[in-house]
Amino acid sequence: MKKRMIVKIDEEKCTGCGKCVAPCAEGAIQIINGKAKVVSEELCDGMGFCIGVCPEGAITIEERHTIEFNKEKAEAQPRQTDISIRCFICGAGEDTHYLLPLRHKMESLWVCTRCLPQLIHG
């Protein structure tokens, strides 16, 4: 056991929308019985890309004693895609562009790397 940062999902707040599944590149989150769950703590790298996309604020990061992150096992997980994840400016999907989660005007959105400079510099 090692003390490290890991995702915590509040089942009371979670509506099971699934928006957190695809952003978790390690495959640590799945929808089980209508709720998002961390299916394997060794797959969670604690980076928290899932936090910004949760419309309910059900996901946080906490430091606790848990199993070590297993990079090899995480990289072996099947990749999830979500066609609803698109750049809010140009509409590009993750199949053609790199997308980044961001907060803009009190909203959690995705932006592609081509549109990000325009957003930053106006």
C-alpha cells in the first residue's frame, strides 16, 4: 500500500451520465448499476481529467493509502471514445484532434489544440 492521490466518486451526487468514462484514459471508471465507479484503484493515476467533465460535481481527488498505480495495466485497457466529446468552438472530435478539458464562463467544456490559442489570445 502506498499513500497517493486517487479519484473519489460521490454516489449520492452521481447520476450515471457516463461523461467521466471516456476522459479516463486508464480505464479506471465504468458505469455499474447506473453509477460511475472506480473499478480498479491500480488503474487510477489520480490526474483527475474526469473531474472537469462531471456535471454534478460528484468527482474529487483525495489522498489515501491504496494500491500503487500500474501503468502497464492501464495502458493495456481498451480505449473508450465518446462522440459527444467535441471542441466547443469548431466541433472537432477526439478522433481527429487533441482535445483538452477546460472551464470557460462557469462551464466544463472541451477545446481542441487548434482552437485553444484563439480562445487564449482572442
